[in-house]
Amino acid sequence: MYEIWLMLNIVWEIALGVWPLLLVAALAWLALMGTAWRTAGAHWRAGLLPAFLIGGGAAVAAFMLVPGSLRSTLSDMGYWLDWATLLGLAAAMGGAVAAFIWPLFAWQRGRAQT
């Protein structure tokens, strides 16, 4: 249990250091969502499947590339928390990619239908 709280504390401390970037990303995402919502209309869900597919591909790529970017390998991971962290990072990367891609696809589909 201590490791989980330590990991959450580390995430919080990193977020405190980059909060302006996180704020800009959140505002950009909200602007994308607002624009897509107004433009897409009934075609709002049309961009969901491609966004999930691209986000899933980004998650798989992150799963394979993150250990190397940290000067590690998959064979170095022997503790369950290492795997949980890697899976969480990959899922977060895939989710972020899907979240930013979804309004773009919805906006494109909505524009094509009008």
C-alpha cells in the first residue's frame, strides 16, 4: 500500500511542476470539444471509434517505447508495481491521444455531412 501512495505523491509533485502546461492542454481540449460539439451535431459519436483505435495504437506504442525512453527494458521489470505503472502510463497516453483525436474526427465528420 505504501508504494501506491508514494506513486500518487510522485504524480502530484510532477503535476505541480508542470501545471501551466496541464492547464493549457485542458483549455485546448475544451476548445476542441466545444468546436466539435457545435459543428458535429448528430454526428458526435462518429469520431469515437477511430479515436479509440488510434488511442489504442498509441497505448501499445507507449507500452513498448516508455521503458526504452527511461533507459530500461521490459526484462528489467520484475515487480508487479513496475508493470502496473507501465500499464497505467501506456493507458494514460492512449487516453490522452484518444481524447484529443475524438473531437477532431467528430468535427471532420460533422463538416462532411453538412
